[in-house]
Amino acid sequence: MSELPELRDNPDREEGGRPAPEARTPDGRAQAERGGTERDEEKRDGEEPDEHAQPEDEDEGEAQDTLVREVRELLDEEALDKVEAVLADLHAADIAQLLEHLNGGDRETVVGLLRRDFDGEVLTYLAPEMREEVMELLEPKELAAAVAELETDDAVDVIQDLDEETQREILENLPPEARQLVEEGLTFPEYSAGRLMSREFVSVPQFWTVGRLLDYLRAAASPRPDGRESELPEDFYDIFIVDPMHRVVGAVPLSRVMRARRGVKLADILTDDIHVISATMDQEEVARKFRKYALVSAPVVDEAYRLIGVITVDDVVDVIAEEAEEDLLRLGGVGEGDLYRAVLDTTRSRFSWLAVNLVTAIVASVVIGMFEGAIEKVVALAVLMPIVASMGGNAGTQTLTVAVRALATRELTDANALRVIGKEVLVGTANGLLFAVIAGLIAWFWFKDPLLGGVIGAAMVVNLICAGLFGAVIPLALQKLRIDPAVASAVFLTTVTDVVGFLAFLGLASLVLL
């Protein structure tokens, strides 16, 4: 661990009479973010109530719609002073949502009003496509000032998707310390823990006592003599204990620190069963680890096992939401940000998916064409055959949804694949028999033909069994081929259930009825 310099003119002393050290990052850099101070408390006590704050029981959607209408009306009236007053009372997340709901001209006007003291937090709440649009309205120096206010993980997230020229312009205008941290974050692989982690954390040697730690935190929470802000992270939950090589040996939750006596050594109360995360670990794996072990924060280490950052649960919540949204969009064949893209861009992104579906539809039509003669003789076949295909498609989608989700959460693996497939086949068989009776009776009474009822019932059983089987097998097979099951499974499954459904129903009808 780097030697921690002593604080000057510090009234809080540690047990040995020496001044408590400043809070520093593992490599000696100052912590960037500020915790609450007495000055902040005094300011909050004197603040006027927020006239635009919404009551707790008011529907959030209705409140947002009301806000958007109000701002639009004020913009139409060119009452920019009133718009500024409204914006001043809004949280960064509400401003981001407002920008997403405004049209291009109004959005540019609002960004112009915010330009002077643009809050970087607003960028973190914007959808990626909308974020790029807003960032284009700001000058590089203005962007750099906004990014410099963010924690390193948020700063990296904001600029990582920009083109190299824009990244360079922003980085050149950042303060040297912030620039170094952001550049280091960008060196890690995309969607890795290194991109997700924050470089602001608290770590101390294992020989310290609780009293020394408390003095250290209290001193670090105060404004520095040179006027710079507090060196503690804005939010932290664990104190990481490191050895002289700055490798993690344990952690002490803040709640445990507050309960312990001053003379207790940290080594005696630390938790050594911690879940350390490699900087190159994929963010999905990070999210799984947080969920599995109910983590609030976890240390991130480099190849030498040295502590370089921390990931907190709020970052992981964002990852879980992003991954779930991504899987949902892929199942539907649409891209992220379609809501904000231009018409031509959205059309282009959806065309390939629809083209694949056209090919599969043609395959199903070819199967129907093979039984053209049977359909001409028994018109009822044309009426009933969509039922078989539709039931198979819906049953297969149910199995597919379960399988894709289980693969994503690692609940479905090679170890239990056969059991899951067997279960889905049995479920398909059971549902097939039940709906065979229902569909068979309907067809019988509808067309006064018991044989036709038997044919559709048999086809229903066959198709639902296939739906259960392939709904589980297709995602597993695609994952083995290193193809994302969420992207391609639906196309293959739809083809299978349509072809099998039409083939079983029309084939049996040709054998039995003709």
C-alpha cells in the first residue's frame, strides 16, 4: 500500500498522537468524490421546499407527462426564465427523461439553458442514442467539465461509445488526474468489470484498529486545507483490508466498524470470505455473482491480485436491466434505441430479421403446397390447419423463453440439460393430449366429422411434443455453436413448429380422410 501522507492542522488524532492520514486511492491518488459535510447539512436545512417535487403517491408516468406538457407550453411562450426555474428543481434523472420526450428543437433549447452548468449525471441517465444527440449539442470543454464531475465508472460509460476523435477532444479537456483514470478504464475490454468498476474506494492496512480507521474516515470527510473537496467516495459500504503488496485480504462492513470498540484490530473483525472480481470478468458474470451471493459491493483486482477498484450494487442493477432489455429486444429482432433512431436507420436494422422470417414462411408454404390436392378436396383442412401451427408456436415459445432465461442465469447447463429436455417433452405431451381432446371435439361438432377431429387431435399431440423438444434443444444447440440463443432461437423454432404442424395435420388427413 502506498504511504499515506499526514493531514496538516487536523484536530482529529489517532491513538498514537499522530495526525490521521488523508484518504487516498491504492496508488496514492486522492479520492475524487465528496461525502456529506456539515456545510452541506446547513445548506439543506436552509433550502426552500421544492414546489415541483411530486407527492409520493402520485403516479410517476402522470407526473412526467405533466412536466413535459408544462415545459412545452413554456417553450412555446418563449418563457425561458420559467423553464430554467423548472429545470433547477429537477433531479438529473427527470431532466434526462424530459430531454427524451421533447422534439429536436425543444431539446436543443433546453440543453442550451443547461449548458452553463451542465450536470454530468444527466448523461448517465440518457439512452445511448439520445446521449450522443445531446452530447453533440455541447462543446468539448463543456462535455469535459460535465464528465469530470462523474465517478470514473460513469465517466467511462458516457464516453466509451463515442468515436475516437470525440473521445480525444473530451479527454484533452479533462483535468490530468481524471483523464488518467478514464484512460485506464477505457483500456479494459468492453462489457468487462474493469469498465464497470469505480476507482473511488477506501482501503487500509490490516494492522489498523477501529479507532484509527474512524479517525482516518473523519479526517478524510472534511474539506482539505487547499480548498479541494472531501477525499472519501460519495457512497461506500465496505472497508477493504489490504496487505503491504496491496492485495485484498478481507473486508469490514461499515456496520461492523460502527459496532466495534476503538481498540479492536481490523484483522480481528474482517471478513476473509470475500468474492473478488477480476478486472477482465464479463459484466454478466459479475451480475450473476452479485445475485448469487447477495453482494452489496465487491473488490476488483488486476492480474497480480492488487486492489484497483470496486463494483457496487447500483452498477450491477443497471447491468441486469441492460442485459434483460437486450435479450428481450433480440428475441423480437429489434435493436437497442429503435425508439430514437431515424426512420431509415430503424427500417434498415429490422429488414434483415424480416427477410429471414420471409424465408421461413416460404418453407412452411412449400409444405402446404405439397398437400394442395387434399386441401381442395377437404376445405375444412384449410380452416383448421392454422390452429395446429399456432398452438405449436405458442407452446414452443413458452419452452424457449424458459430455456433462454435459464441459459442466461446458468440454471440450465450440460449437467441438467437432459432432465430439462425430458421435462419439456413430458409437458408438451400432457398439453398435447389435453388440447387434442378439446380441438378434436370442436372439429367433430363443427364439421360433423369424427375422423377429422381425430386427425387434428393427433396432429396437435405431435406438434406440441416437437414444440417442447425443440424449444429446449434449439437454444442449447445455438449456445454450443457460440450463437446467442436470444437472437436466433425464435426463427428456428417458428420454422420447426410450422413445418411439423402443417406436415402432421395435412399428412394424417391425406392418409385418413382421402
